Amino acid sequence: MSVVESAMKRMWHRDLASDPTTHAWVLNLYRAGERHPQTVKDYFPHAHAPSAELAEKMRRHERDEERHTKMYTRAIEGLGELVIDLEGYDVFNEVIRDKTSASFAIADTDTADDKREKVAHFLAHAHFLEKRIARSLEFHVEACRLMRSDRVATVVESVLTDEIDHVAYTIDAARDLLTRKRAEEVIDLHRRGEAKANYAFSRHQVKTALSRFTAKLARSHKGAYALAGMIMLEAERRV
Ligand SMILES: [Fe+2]
Ligand SMILES: [Fe+2]
């Protein structure tokens, strides 16, 4: 990440954390990602994990995300704001899925090899998703501390600790399931999907914030965010 990009992200998270309405908006976005597995049938395919150890890791991962959903719910309520069940491009998982060609929905008719490959696809998908979230949460914790939003900072820090674990086990498990060559192909597919989704999601959120919270953002910051939106459009085309 360049110095300019990280400076922009710091400014973005500080601006959002400085006001309860915009702060709740970003927490609702994080919550939407945590809640996504509860709204679909193809996440955490532990029944098809080839080892009891991996099945247990996926079960624990699933429970963590359910707990995180509740933690964000309480944090938003603590700000005196509304909890909203977001959909579509407000859910980062949905954007990654939209930008990735592979499906990991397992059918009864799939062979054992098909199932193994789909579990690996799910884990690679989860890895890049979690990595992006962890990066965002690091910026967000820093902003919360600076803006004296310490209760939210404590929640986000706790979530971040779990996400770091999720980032690590998912990539190791995806590699273990496939041959080295196939694993790298699968991982690369999801890396590219996330890279595109990262720009598409951020651009969508910048556009939303500029239209919804125009009175809350400084004029000079709005100019910088609008420029960042244009740069992200170009960057997504080049992935
Ligand atoms: Fe989570
Ligand atoms: Fe996670």
C-alpha cells in the first residue's frame, strides 16, 4: 500500500469515526460482512472437510463470525444508531463473489475431488476476504482511538484478533487440500477477484458517503475522496 493510499484511508476512517451517524454506517458495513454467512448456504462447508481438524477450525470460524455480528450490533446500538441489514454491493462478500468466476456451492452429485476443490475455493475466498477486512479494521481501530471512540475501538480490536487467525488458517488449509500447482491457480483466481472487489466496494462506499453525508464531510476531504473514486475506477480496470 502506498503512502498516499494509507494517508487517504487514515483520513477516511477518522472522518467516519468522528460522528455517530457515519460511525454507525461503517459498523453496519462491517456487520453486513459478518452476517453474510448466515444468509447463504455455501459458506463453511465443514461437513465436506477431509479432516476433523479442518472441520473444527471451520466450525469455530463460523461461530466467530456469528459472535462478531452480535458485537457490531451492540456497538451500533451503543452509539444510539440503527442496526441495518445491508444487501448487495454494501456486503463486501457479495462484491468479491460478483468479481470471482468460481463457485464453491457443493452438490450431492459432486465427486470427492470436486468437493475437495470446492472446499479449497471457499477457503481461498475467505482468506482474501478476511485479509482485506483485517487491513480495514487496523485503520479503523487507530481512528477510533484518535477520535476517543474507545468502546468501539475495544470491540473492533477484539474482532481483529480473530480475523488475523482466520487469514492464517484459511490459506494454509487451501494449500494443503490441492497439489501445489492447482492450489496456486485457485489462490490466484481469488486474489484477483478480491483485488477487483476491493476497488469496486471502496468506490461504491465513497460514492455513497459523498451523497449521504455531504454536510458532515469537509469540502477539501470531499474533493480528495472524489479523486480517489476516479483513481479506483481506473485501478479496477487494470487488475
Ligand atoms: Fe468476523
Ligand atoms: Fe473472519
